[in-house]
Amino acid sequence: MPVSNNNVVASVRKGSIAQKAPGAKSNKTSSKKKDEEEGVDTGDGWDEWSHGKALTKPPDQLELTEEELKTELTRILTANNPHAPQNIVRYSFKERSYKPTSVVDQMAVHFVLDGSLLHQDSDEARRLRAKEGLPEETATVDTGTEPEEEKPETPATPVEDGGEVGEAGEEDRPDSVASKTDKKEPKITNQFNFSERASQTLNNPLRERSCQTEPPPRSIFSATANQWEIYDAYAEELQKQEKSKEKQKAVPSKKDNDISKKKMMLTETQSDDIGKVDKASKIFERMVNQNIFDDIAQDFKYFEDASDEFRDQEGTLLPLWKFQYDKAKRLSVAALCWNKKYQDLFAVGMGSYDFSKQGCGMLVFYSLKNSAFPEYIYPTSSGILCLDIHEQHSYLVAVGFYDGCVAVYNLKEEGVEPVYKSTAKTGKHTDPVWQVRWQNDDMDNNHNFYSVSSDGRVVSWTLVKNELVFTDIIRLSLNGAVSEGPEGAQQPSIACGTSFDFHKQIDYLFLVGTEEGKIHKCSKTYSSQYLETYDAHSMAVDAVKWNHFHPKVFISCSSDWTVKIWDHTINTPMFTFDLLAAVGDVAWSPYSSTVFAAVTTDGTVHVFDLNINKYEAICQQPVVAKKKTKLTHIEFNPIYPIIIVGDDRGYVTSLKLSPNLRKKPKSKKGQEMPKGPEVEVAKMEKLLSLLREPEQSTV
Amino acid sequence: MAGTGEGKKEEADYKRLHSFPLIRHTDMPEEMRVETMELCVTACEKFATNNESAAKMIKESMDKKFGSSWHVVIGEGFGFEVTHEVKNLLYMFFGGSLAVCVWKCS
């Protein structure tokens, strides 16, 4: 690397030796130069170096005489490249012939190295200096070696130096000298300083593995094919076919059967759709169940307890089928309702009365014809507390949930989702819905039903096309009528409705039982006022029901152990019965105005006939196996002399009433037995008048 | 004349009666057997005059369907002894005068 400018060389090697001006430095640099570049360009150094060695002559050197040595041979060095071709011809289109090209590139490049030196007066050097913030006087020209400033502080070890270029080794020394003399100068790093490091990792051990599969099994087959063999084979086959044809003719029926059987099998295996055999399997299930429970079916139809004749008045209940569904085992029966059209079908609403054990619920339909498995199953996300089947359209089922929703299921529709369901937007109750009841269709022939809830609202729901439209009928309040005081002036405390019933004849009249034990007689038309309030019970009214025959009489029951019978025109009860346990439900019989049944939490069914005994039940019978089981609901079948009772373990038990419990008034001899509702009304009226007379007389 | 007429009739009868494919020997599973048989019938009917083309067609289709390597022999008279992979052999007659042997051995 020829360096023409001493000035630059010095400045690089010294690094930061201050140099005032290009003119003044010449002395200094020349002296320094001698130190550094001894042996390179001074003659003394060369002599000293050559003295120590004897000249060796190559053996094949030409021996020349003195004269020959003295003769001068002139050689001229030219700039021509001896390797450059001289006979290049190119085709000239102009002259249409090949022409030698006169100009040949004579330059040959043997080595190129970009220098890292800068002239200190050059623009780039100035820019660098400005960048580093150094004063112009300190003519430090540093090119691209800044990153190497972190060079190890310890002097380079000889081993390291050994790997360096000789010139670099020399460079280092003056550098260290300079640092000794002038310690303030920052150390100039040198770009040739490097060290080699290497390491070797452990190689993973190699392992060979191989396996061989067994070749597929082979076998050898040999045969000969020629015309006569082929002919024989065909002839044989034809003979066989003929024989089989004869056989077929002999037993065609059997074969046909086989084929049809096979076809059946095929169709069964081909279609995994179980729907095809759905109906058949249903019939089968019923047949099997009726065979198994044949004795129960016989009892249901024909058994009359003969011992009743000797018991005078009292009657018994004969347990028939027990209905239970495995998936609803943990739930308690919260609602029962017979289908009015199909008298063997009834609906069971499953939920939970326990506040802390709320979960999902289930709506199931059982038929008396199949006690083993429900006809319909609708799982619900919230527990069911009440339900009602529409009287005319028996496929419509209104359901009230613990979460305050009401829904309508359509048994005709496929799927387990209700066809209508109230949401938070569409007037859902904020508390459990305790009772729902279908009403006659409104003037636009829309189906509608009512619901009552603990949030104190009685709401009418109308099924319009595909939505449920709600109308608040009444808001129950504690202190009498809601209309007391101006609206909004005081927040009337809410009374929680727990049950209601609509009058059988007078369309607008209905009763609402509340959690406080009061029963309010209300009208659909007056939303702000009660027609009457009865101080009925000391605890929540569990059920309130109008008599099926007598238009004035209704019954109520409560957890305060009592069942009371009322004349709605008088606000004291006509009858009061203490059943010695919380009464879950009460129901009037559909065949007599004076018969009703009640269930209590101790697992007993109480059946009363006021016509026979005004003071005591004519039948008190525990009907559950375990003592802890509580009975929750009871319903009379509208036609057959049976009742169904539900308990808190999810069981529904059907019971047959013995003849004494459905006794008609004895007819006098020769007289025709009077029948019809008038008789029933008269019977009740007679009883009531007996009670009324003394009362009125006392008043 | 009558004799020859009868002979002709018999021949026609024979052709008519013996046109169906008749499996002489096979160890293929049901599904494969049916497919192979149908293929052979199709090929022999397509190349009724050229047994080589029929054999080629059968071989190529079988290679495609069931993997290589299949071998097919079609002819009116031949004898053979072959080594085949188990469950991959079909030896059948067809059309009254043709014998077809299809086997796999790779």
C-alpha cells in the first residue's frame, strides 16, 4: 500500500498527536518517520540487515564474464498487456467485411483494496470531525473505527499480536508509546486487532435402526384353459341353474319370505332414521306395558272396594300406576293438569320449591296407557311452577317458570322449544310465576291466558301471530286497593300473588290468593280496586278454587294447615278444616259439588264429602312410601274416578277413589234419581243454608 | 341339411346360453370380485376381436383401482401356474370361449 502523504500517515498512526499546521510539522514527522519505518526505506537499515547473511547462489545460475555483466541490455517497459489479444476482428456492417480492431484494452487489474484513510483537509474528514464534536485543530482522522473503541484495555498479549500483520504489530508499539507520553489522548483503536476463538460441541451419537415388513402372503394357482374345459364349465353351470330353478318352484314362498326379510333388514340398516319405526315402537311399548301392568289396568276399570259397604261412610284410595321419569328424578312435581280432550293424558310440570336448589325444570306428559315413559318431554332451563292446558285446543300448554317467564308449548310442533316465551322486554314477571290459566279467546279470536306472580302483577298474555303481548290486569298491594292516595305519591307495598282462579260463569270475576294469606276478589275490568278482601289465612294461600257447580262457593288452602270453604258474598269462611300439616293443594271433584280432596306435606291425601260428613274427612290415607316425601299437588280426572297426586321426589301416583268417596245421594225407593248440575247446586245450597241461618240469626 | 341346421341352432343356443361370465376360481372379497368381473366383461366386450387390448385395459384399470402390479391373461386356450398375492386372484370364463385370469403380484 503505497502512501504518498506522510502527513496523513503520521496522523493516523499517532492518533491524536496535536499538529498545529501542515507547514510546521515537517521536522517532527521526519524524525518520527525514521523510528517507525526503519528498515523499510532507509539505506542504513538495509545494510545492517544484509550483513549477517552470506549470499547463496542458485546452482543453475549462468556464469557470466565481467564483460558480459557490464554490457547494457536495454529493455523498455511498455504499458501493453502481453496477454491482451492482438488479432480481434469484428464484422463491420459498413464495409461488409471483417476488420481487425485496433484498440484493445491493455489494463489488467491484479489487486484492489479500498483504503480507509482520509485526507485531513478533505470535506469528509471535516464532516466527521464536526460530527464527533472535536475542535478542528485536533486533526484526528478516524475512519469507520469508532465501534472498535471498546478495545480491551489490557495491552494485547504477544500471542494475539503474533496473528497480526507485521505492520499492525509495529503500529501498536508507537501507539503505546504515545499513550505513555500523552495520557489525555483517547486511545486509537486499531482495525487489524482481532482474535480467533473456536469451540466444538459434542456430536450426537448416531444409531442405526432398521426393520423389515413381512411380504404380503402369496399362493400359487394353476389351471389350464381350453375350449372343451370352458364348454364343460358352462354346461355344468347351466345344469346347476336349472336345478336351483326347480327348487325355487318347489318352495317359492319360503324364498320370498327370506327375500322380504332380507329387504327389511336392508331398509333397517340403511336408514338410521328411527322415525320410521317410531309409531310402531310406541304402540309396542304401550302393549308391553299394558301386558305387564294388566292387573292395574283391570283394577282401574273394574275394581270396586267391596269392603266399603261395611265401612258405612269412609272410603279408601287404591294406588294404581306410578309415573316417574329418570331424568326428572331430582325435581319435585310443581304442577299437574289433565288434558280435557284426551282423558288419559296429563301434564306434569317439574321444578323445585326450594329457593336454594333452583335449576332446570321439565315438562312431561304421561298417558295412563303407558306408565313407563312419558309421551312428551320438554326440558326447560328454569323450574316449572305451574301449567295449564287449553280446554278447546288441547295441544296448547301454558307454563309459568320460577324465573318469571311464561311460555306456551305446542305439542303439535316438533322440537323442545316453546312456541311463545316472554322475555324481559315483553313484560316478564320479576318473580316466580305461581299460576297460569287459559281464558276464552278474545274478540279477535286470539288465544290468551292469565298469570300471577310474586311480583304482585296479574298479567294477561295474548298470543298474536308469533309474539306474546302482555297487559297488566291488576297490581296487588298490601293496603287494600291500589288507588288509595294519588298515583306516585306513595309507593304501595306489593302483595305477592300465589294463586288465582276465575269464576266459572261470571267471566270478569276472579280470586287472587296472596303470600300474606289474604284472598282478593277482583274484576278484570277494575284494575285499581278489589271487589272484596278476605282475611283467609295466616300464611301463604297455596290454592284457591271455585266450586265446579255452585257459583258462589270457593275453596282455599294454605300452609297454615287449614282448608277453608267460602261463600264469596260473605267474608267469613263457611267451613274450616284443620289438617294438621301444611296443605299443598286442594281440588274440587268434578262429579260432586260437595266432594273435595287435599294433599298435605306429611304425605296424606284427605278426601271430604260435606254431604256425608261436615266435620271430618271421609278418607285420610298416606300414599307415599317414605315419610319424608311431601305431596305437592292433586288433580281429579274429569271423567274417571281417579286422582293423581304429585310429590317432591318427582313421582306422580294415580289413585282410584273407592265407591264411598263418590257416593251419590241415596234415592228414595220408586223415585227417579235426580241428576245434573242443578241437583249438585241444590245439595251445596242446602248445606250452606244450614250454616247461614244461625249466623244470620246471631247477627 | 337338417343336421347342419340343427348344429347351427345348437351353436346359436350355445352362444346365447354361454354368454354370461362364469367365475371358475377366485379368492377376492365380494366387492372387489364384482368390480373386477364387471371390468373384465366390459373389456372383453369392448375389444371382442383383440384380446391383447382387452388384457391391457383390464391391467391398467386394475392397477389404478387396486394398486400395482396386476397381470392379465386372456385367451381361448392356455395353461398357467402363477404366484399371486392372497385375495387377489380371479379366474373366469366369459362369452363361451374366453378364459380370463387376473392376478396381482408385485
